[in-house]
Amino acid sequence: QRSNAQLYTYAEHNNTMRRKATPLATLLWLIMATSILLSAVLNDQPSSIKLMTVVSAEEASESEDATTTASSNEGCNNDNDDQTCTNPSTTNDDSEEPKTQQQLSPSGERLITSTELASHGIKSTESKEAATAGGHTIWLSILGRVYDVTSGGPSYYGPNGSYNFYSGRDASPCFHSGQNNEEGASAKLEEWEDDKHLMSVYDWSLFYEKHETYEFMGVLVNSKYYDENGEETEVRKDIVDRASRAKVIVEKEKEERKKARLEKRRAEREKNMKK
């Protein structure tokens, strides 16, 4: 024979189990509750105790919903109209930090900092094997536009390579001067008076832009060529404009020289035919 306290404790335990029950567990619980009720009747227990042993599915569901709501609202800030609530049960202190989203310029080009560019450089003291070990990629910048030149290999951009100094930096002036050192890289090419010198650098930039395997990565921000938002600076616009105009002049001069050579050869042939 069960005491009233035992029946009450059993009922409370069943209520807790009901809140976590699956359909099969619910059926088992009903069977157990019925057994308890029959036992109480057979042992002539007070009806008030018998009623406490049976909790309807609807009441259990309402109790579970109320408990869940109260728990989820513990983190709510009720001081403002727009409540921000945190559900402690879904909080994961060990969750991974979100990956940094790549920043893009208004024209959709990736923004690259000098630090990121430098991380893709090759030290002159490294071995050729270490230069591209572990999938290390080689980047360079020219007139503020960054390219992945890994396909060029360590023979060009690795230690002792002809263009090793250019990796991991923007050394635009060096493409004309050939002065591959810090002084050469810091030269103010925007102050060059001869536009043909600018054209030489610009031609190199077109070489990288049109290369079959070199990949354009983005623009170098906070440089003399692109601002912090990835917008082309007036300095770069002026350099490109002067270089482009110089290129037109040079191409025209080449055509004139070629025409003069052809005229000279034609005149010589005619002269020889008259003899």
C-alpha cells in the first residue's frame, strides 16, 4: 500500500517526464498513471490524492510551454521597447568566431591592405622550396592593382629571382628604373617629367592585367593609387592619363618611322630597277 506522499512524489515525477516525452513515452506514462489510479482505488485512497496522480496531456503541454517561455525570456532587456532576448539553452560559449567578410570597393573589387599583401611576399633568404611550401601564394602590386603571380614560380619571384623584390609590395617605380630597393620603390613617379617613363610602368601593369595565368586579386587600399574605400585616387588617374597619352604618341611615332623605312626601301628598289 502506497502512502499519500509517495503517490504525490510519483505524480510529480511523471509530470516532469511528460514534459520531455516522445509519443511512445507518453503512452507508457498513461499506462503507469492508470496503474497508480487503480492501485489507489483498490486501496481506498482519498479521491483528492487520486486526482493529483493524473495530469492531462493538455495541462502538461501548457506547463512545458510556460516553463520554456520563462526560461527563454530570462535574458530579455525590458528597459526598451525593442527587447533583445538571449535563450541560455541555445548559447554556445565555445562557438567559432564568424569569418571576416571580404570588403569590396564600390566597383566590386576586393580591398587589400599592405599587411595582407606583405604576407604573400617571398623573403630573399628563403629557399626556393620554402617559397611556395604549404600552398603559399605570391602576390605583387603595380599601380595599386594586386596580382597573384604564383604561376610564375620561384624562379622569377623566389629567392634570387629576377623579380623577388617585387613580391609582397607595390614597387611600381622600379618597373621603369630597375632600382630594386627601398629607395627605388619609394620614388615619386607622379613627379616624373617624362611621360614616357610613366608609360613604361603602365605597360607593365597592362602586362599583368592581360596575363593568361596571373590572377587579379583586388586593389591596394590606403596607397597613393587607391584610398581607404578602394576608390581610384587623383594621383593614379593622372599617372594613367599621362601614360596613356604618351603611349598614343609613341605608337604614332612608331608608325611614322615604319612608314619612312618602307618609303626608303621602295625608293631604293625603284632606283635599282632604273639602272
